[in-house]
Amino acid sequence: MSSKTLTRMDLSEAVYREVGLSRNESAVLVESVLEHMSDALVKGETVKISSFGTFTVRAKSERMGRNPKTGEEVPIEPRRVLVFRASHIMKDRLNQSL
């Protein structure tokens, strides 16, 4: 299994090759899509990409945690976390490659 990381540059290069926009236009398009997704998530909206998956924001309440070095209990602040749930189509694709 490969450990390559897909980057923004890789995405814009793929748009350049497959859609035919200029490299600059492709980079702007990728940035725009990612910005729209980020803005929606910051507002607490769900981002669903058909046949890929769903990104949601979940609120986690304050809880007690433990410092693993000292064993001391410390409060963990309430926060929002990003959750990704892959679609069944994506899960099937992932498991086909085994």
C-alpha cells in the first residue's frame, strides 16, 4: 500500500489534465471548492459528496481527561470536531483493493 499524500497541487494538476483549464484556473477552482466546504463546516453545516462521503461537525462537551505521564486528571475543554463518514460506495472501493 502506498503512503503518498494527495495534495492541493495534485488536485489542481488533475483538474488541469482532465478538464482542460489552465494550471492557474485549476488551482483557483480547487481552492474555491475547498473554501466552500470549509465555510460550510465552520457554520456547522453538513457537507455531503455523493459516492464519496459526508463531513459533519460534532460538538464534544467538557470532560475529565488524564495526563498519561503524571496520571493527573485535567479538564478537557468543550470543542467541535470534524467527522468524516465514508459512503458505502467508497467503502466498497476501498475493500476491493485488498
